[in-house]
Amino acid sequence: MNPNPVTDKLLITLFQSVSPVSISIITLTGSEIFKVQTTDEQLTIDFSSYPTGLYFLQIDTRKGKMAKKIIHN
């Protein structure tokens, strides 16, 4: 996942062995503002329309869940 902090576009690189995945962007208040299911190894998320602030990236796979903080400048 890069860059972090993100100003425009966030690139997420996934391992093919965890496919398929569900990727969500969640605000600090718990609102899900983006969600996609994919089998692609890379995904680009456009942050240009989101307000600046702190977000959480949640990745759900068949092997488990992972969450990361994202700073949007």
C-alpha cells in the first residue's frame, strides 16, 4: 500500500494466493465509503474526492482480516 500519506491515488498490491479479497475504506466514524471485491493483484483507489483526514483500509480474505491506517492529505 503506497503512498501513505496519500494525496490522490492509493496503490494496493495483493498476493495472488489470498484471492479473492474484499477491500473497504472506512471513515473514523465507521462509515464505509468504498468497497470492492477483486481477484486482481493490484488495485488503485482514487482519494481525490474524499476529504482530508484519517481512514482505515480493511482487507478481508479467506485467510483473515487486516486493517491499516491511511492518512489523506
